[in-house]
Amino acid sequence: MDQGFKNTVVAHGQQVGIEIEVVERNPAEVGFVPRPNRWVVEQTNGILMLHRRLVRDYEHRPATAESRVYWAISDVMARRLTGTSTSWRGA
């Protein structure tokens, strides 16, 4: 997260009842060091962006957008369970 917005995000999270944990960078580390939990989130977002409806925010209601995410992740799980692909990407 951009360090300039850290306090703003934490304050907003408190207002809406979401617990935000900010993971600080270790000053002794030099260069790029991946954070284990962040990769899970980034991978999930990347997979969801392969679904056309989720690339842009077309939905006007949060419930509709939420249903699109459920649809997309259900598609991903079904493909993984069956080992099939119906995509032009071939994977």
C-alpha cells in the first residue's frame, strides 16, 4: 500500500467496521521482497481480471458486482476441478 494513504485507509476501515492490518517493510531488507499473504490476494485479483465483466466497473449496485465475482470464481473452481478449459487462452 502506498505509505501516503496508510492512515487514511486505516481510518476509513475503522469507520465501516473493517479491521485493517498494515504490514510494515523491514528496513534491513534491500530490494524487492515478496510478502507471502499479498501474493494470494494478487493472484486472486489477477484470475478475476481474466473475466471480461470484472475488468471494468460496469455494475452500479454492489450486490450485482458481488454476484459477478462469485460467478467468476465459481468458473475458476469448476475449471480446476474438471481440468478443462473453455477459454481462448488454452489454460
